[in-house]
Amino acid sequence: MPSLLLATGLLLSGFAKAQESINTSGGLATGGGGTVAYSAGQVVYTVISNNFGKVGQGVQQPFEVFTIGLNETESKIILSVFPNPTIDNFFLLVNNYNSEKLTYRLLDLQGKLIKDGLITSGKTQIEMASLSSATYFIHVVNPENRKVKSFRIIKK
């Protein structure tokens, strides 16, 4: 009986899936364009994609980036944030910026206002060095106090 249980356990363990990899090295690379986590020596990596998005299979899948509440105004402003996740600060980019009076609001998960400010150019730097590691939301608001777009920001 014990040998049957052992054989069954070994057979079933071959079907188990887990994030495990024997890597020779790895780390976190940070630059002006963002932050990338990497590992050297990962043997298998595949990407599955369809109309709804992409999924990367492998090790080091530490975060998700979501755009929340997409309500772009009639002026066709294109907004983006980088790097996300961030360590010290991130940038809010406003393409087609034409001196519209936009403001941002940085909130924690409970909805408490952490900081806010006026967006005065196409690239606004928002400091997060003094904040604890957590998930935050940034809302871009137009002069009528309506949300233009929201993002989820991860502070490492």
C-alpha cells in the first residue's frame, strides 16, 4: 500500500505547475524609461495573446497594470503613466496637451487624498519616495471636476 501511494504521488507531482526556475542571476534594472525585473537563465518563456490582452508565462510576473475608468474628454487627450511599478516617482504624460486646466489626485486604497496638483505641461513628475509600499490611484480631473482618466500605481 505505501509503495502504491508513493507511485501515485510521484505521478501526480509531474502534473503540478508552479513558478520555479533555476536562474544563474537576476535583478531589477531602472532607467529613464522605466523599471524592468529580469532573470538570466530562465529556460522556458512563452506569451499567449488574443484580442483581450497578453499573458506571459514564466517566472517574475510581479505586477499588473490597469487603466481604470476610461472617460476621455472630447478633446481626445491621451494620458499615460510610467514607470509602473515605481520606487521614487513616476511621470504622468499628457499627449496633445494644449494648456487645458487638468489636475491630478493621488489617493490610497481607502480613498484618502495623498496629494494633488495642477498639470502644467505634457510631462508631470509626481514624487512618491516618502510614501510606503502600496497600491495607489491617480485620477486626472478636468475643470468641471469630472474624471478624465484613472490609473492604478504600484509603489515598491
